[in-house]
Amino acid sequence: MGDEIVQLVDQVGPYLSTAVSAYGVGVLTRAEDAAVDATANLGRRILQAVWHRRGEQGRTDLAAAVQDAAEDPEDGDAAAALRQQIKRALREDTALRDELARILPAASARSVNVTASGERAIAAQTIGTAATGDNVTLRP
């Protein structure tokens, strides 16, 4: 169970950061915004799912962590404190773990972003054989 929680927290981390950057402290109560990218909206959904499943103290702690992360998006400690709040919520609520696990694969299956930059660069989601350069000989 502990490894599953760590994996989920690792997966949600980038979404949380993007959501907090896009929405600020209003992320916990704001509706989806069509002008905000899918990553931020997914982060908002994750944070709101956690928010709605927490008691009064849990909500207070989560709100404080979101506020700290929103005030200084470059602060690694604030981001870690926010992830810690998510981890705590996941440890205490198996239904929340299931909910986030359902949300994440669907989100990652919808979009893939692969970028290559530079001369002879290769970018692929999956790749079998790739060769760049002059006079390359491929053997089976």
C-alpha cells in the first residue's frame, strides 16, 4: 500500500504544481476553466477531490499548503508540503486512492507530448529502431 501511495503522489505532483500556478489559492473552489490547459484542470480536479474528502482540519491543512505553494511556485519545500498533504489523504482514504487512480490513467492516455529539438533529433512515444547520422547500416 505504501508504494502505491508514493506512486500516486509522484504522478499527481506535476498536475498539482500546474494547477496551483494557474489557479492560485482559488484552486480548491474554482470551476474548470476552458482557457486553462488540461494539465492544470486535472490538477484542480485532483485537489478538489482531496478537499471534498477531508474533514475540517484536513481542509485547513490542505488550504495552507496550497496557499504556500501558490505564493512561491519555485519553493520546493512548499511543493513537498502540498504533496505530503496529498499523501496523508491517500493513506487515510482508500476510496480516494481509487478515485485518483481512475482519473490519472485516463488523463495520461488522452494526450502525449513528444518533442525533439536539434539536428537529427528523434522523439517518439515508443520506438523500435532509430538511427541518425550518415552511412548508418542497420542489421536485423
